[in-house]
Amino acid sequence: MAIGTSPLARKLSAFVKLSASELVVLERLHERRKSFSAGRDLVHQGQSEQAAYILAAGWVVSYKIQPDGSRQIVDFQIPGDFLGLRSVLLHTSDHGIEPIVDIEAAEVLVSDLLRAFAETPRLATAILWAVSRDEAMVVEHLVGLGRRDADARMAHFLLELGARLSLVGMGSRQSYPCPLTQYHLADALGLSAIHVNRVLRKLREDGLVTFRDGVVVFDDYEGLVALADFDPAYLDHARPLLP
Amino acid sequence: MAIGTSPLARKLSAFVKLSASELVVLERLHERRKSFSAGRDLVHQGQSEQAAYILAAGWVVSYKIQPDGSRQIVDFQIPGDFLGLRSVLLHTSDHGIEPIVDIEAAEVLVSDLLRAFAETPRLATAILWAVSRDEAMVVEHLVGLGRRDADARMAHFLLELGARLSLVGMGSRQSYPCPLTQYHLADALGLSAIHVNRVLRKLREDGLVTFRDGVVVFDDYEGLVALADFDPAYLDHARPLLP
DNA sequence: CGGATGTTTGAAACGCTTCAATTCGGGTGG
DNA sequence: CCACCCGAATTGAAGCGTTTCAAACATCCG
């Protein structure tokens, strides 16, 4: 792949302007490429982990299984996102990680990261930003579950996903491909799959957004933003990170 | 204060055995002590921040205000917890931080942290663990909002808080003092204050837990653990963090 | 004593879940 | 090539958990 075109490079570039040499270091992190099949857990809940990954292609879901068998999805990962970084740092994983489709991911050892950071401190800063952004997304997700009704929750989710995908060149303000099932949405949004179906129908009939045949189409972007009170600042705000 | 008796030292000691010299470095982080009054925001939502704090005494709430005026509490901080650490790293804050009672907190600059880490790498490891634990708590909170009913949610919350307080010597398996109002609980658990009241009554009448006059009393600890499916592993598990 | 803050209770309304059943499309084996 | 099957999407009806509205009560504090 050409330098600077990996999803991660695109994502970080939205935050800091990376130099050519920094981009080279970044691409080198993508060297140990691996493939994984859909549905086969990358990390089992409770397992301790040794490597993290940078997702290069495909979609992944991070989830937590309850003792009663129900599942809460913590977040979805798309190309350019890290997988299992926290698990590596903590040497334990409190959640499972499963590819939704067949994926490509680059294995990253802690030593790789440390070496990269030593070479380019600005890269360390950018990656710290990425990790913190992940945390901010979890918090926003928490707010959604606690204080938004089903419609606004769905609207916010679809908008956030669209914004994330746009940042890595996989979507636009008009539409994006999305391999998630209504069961995925239900487990992420804390709803029943039946109700997800009804909510999607309502949003479609209201002319706001259409999710069909694996594609999300924004019929009325502004209207959807208003319904969800969506403020994308936490996804791509470009502020100075460290002095 | 005597060496090694700060709440933070107690908390970290549950994870790694800190040497005498490491404890000294840790106590030195507590030097710039400050007081703040209840109800006056430490950090406003949207404000960019310059300093983090280690909470020494009192309770603090981190929250997010919705455009419609409703509030979602992300977490409560108790002595030994960091305040605004992520805000400092990101140079922005997406949430507010407010003392619930009058508090004492030690100001910590990024430079202080970096110096401490340079002196004792093990301390850096321990603090990294603390930060990751905070994140794990947010995830657990997310699961509660998404997949637990009001009773289990309340039970889980009271148990987690009890476990956290025990770790810093402010509670036990029998009871702990707790200055939160039912409105705090409502905003944290994504419920209405009215329903919080009913849930508390039910748990009390079922002989599980009593929250009254600022004190939480566990009437049937095991029963409450069963109701909540509470597994405290993520709060104090003592595993090797880094090789 | 008055007022603010927090707790408690009742009744009605609503949002979402659960159960039950049908439809649709894609893949597979006969 | 078609019958079959399975996962996913869809719809209806009943039920329950939680919210909302309204109001009383208790406690602390100036």
C-alpha cells in the first residue's frame, strides 16, 4: 500500500499533520498482516492477551456476555481502529472481540509500539489521542443508553458510525455500507431486535434515514442530527494535544 | 500524613506491592493540596484543562449534560481516584466535574507525573492500571444501563461502590457512609428519582440492602451479589501488568 | 418560622419487551 | 434445477417496567 493511505493514517491525519517520516513509521506497524474469519473470536472474554491489532479491513465487535446469556456490545471497530490495545496493557481482557466479517489486521506487539514512539513522539501523541477518542465514544454510548430514547439512540448511533467511516474514506454524508444485522444494533443499543426493527421503520417512514440491504442512506441528514442532538466534536476535533 | 496511608497508596497497594521509596514518590505527588467547595464545578463541560487532581477527601461526580437539560452521571470519584486526568491529556473536557461535598484534592501537573514515572517505572505501571480500571468501570456501567433491570442495576452499583470504598478503608462488607442523594443515583443509573425511591424500598423490604440517612447497610451481601451478578474481579484483581 | 432540599407515595400513561407467527432471500443438497 | 432450510427482517397483540404528573411529608438551616 502507498504511504499514508492506511485507514489509521487517514484517521490520525484528521488530528495532526503527520510528516513523511512519521507516516513511514506508521506504515511499518502494519507489517505483520493477518487474516481472521467472521464469527471466530479474536479474544475470548477472560482470556489474557499478548498482542494488539490494527484493523486494516472489515468490521469487528467488542462485547460483554452477561451471566444470563444476554450480550451488551461495547463498540464496533472499523478499519483504522485498534483491537485489544487495553487488553495488552492490562494483560487481561474483560470482553470478547469478534470479527463480523472476514477481516485483515496487523499484529502489533508492545515492543513495536514502544519503538515507534521512541522514533516519533508526535506519533505517540496522535495514538494517545486515538485511545482517548475511543474512551470518549464509550462515554457517549453510555449517555445514549442512560438518557436517550430508542429513536434518538438509533439516530445518534448511525450518525456516529457515519462520521467515523467518513474519516477513513468508507462513507459520506449521503450513505455508507454497513454489514451489521438488526441483532447487532439491538445488542449495542440495549434494545430488543423487534424494537430495533420498528425504530428503523419509523425513521425510514419519517424520511430521515434508510438502513436496508447492508447500506445506510441518510435521507435527511440535518433532521437526523436534530433528532439525535448529535455533535461530532469528540470524533474529529482538531485541537493541540500536548504543548 | 504518614507515608503509605493516602487513599491512592492503599488502592495501588492492592495491585502492586510498592517499595518504601516508591511510596515516598507517591506521597510527593500529594504536595500541592487544595480545597474545593461542594457544588462548585471543578471543570466545566467544554472547558480545556491544565491540571489533574488526586482526590484526597470527599466525593466527586463526573457528568455530562444533555442539550435537553437532563444529566447522565458517568461515574463518582472517591478518595484515591484521579480527577480530570484524561482532560489534561486531551487538553479538552467533554464532561463536567463537581464536588458533591467539600473536598480536598492534590493538584498534579503533567510534569509532576512524568518526573515520578521517570523515577519509578513500577509506579507508572500501577497508575496505568488505575486508569484502565476506571475505563473498565465505565464499561461495566454501560453494561448495567444496557442489560440490567433497575433492581439489578442498583444492587450492582451499591456493591461496586462498597468494594471501591473498602479498598481505600472507607467501608466494609457490612456498611459504608454515602453522601449521595436519590437524584444522584437516578442520574447515574438512567432512572427517574421516583423509581430509584421505589427500587430502594423494594431492596430494603426484601432484606437485601438499606440506604438511609447517608449510610448504606448490606443486610444480605450474598443475596445482593446474586441479584446483581456482581463479580468484583475488575476492581482489585492482582495480576502481573507488564513483564 | 419559612423555605429549600430531599424523600415518599399514588395513579395514569407510555415505551419497550415478550411471545407468536409470517415473510423474504440466499445457500445447499438431492 | 428445485425443494428445502436457515438466518434475518417484519408485523401484531398483550403485558410489564418505568416515567410522568401531582402531592404530601420530613429535615435541615438561616
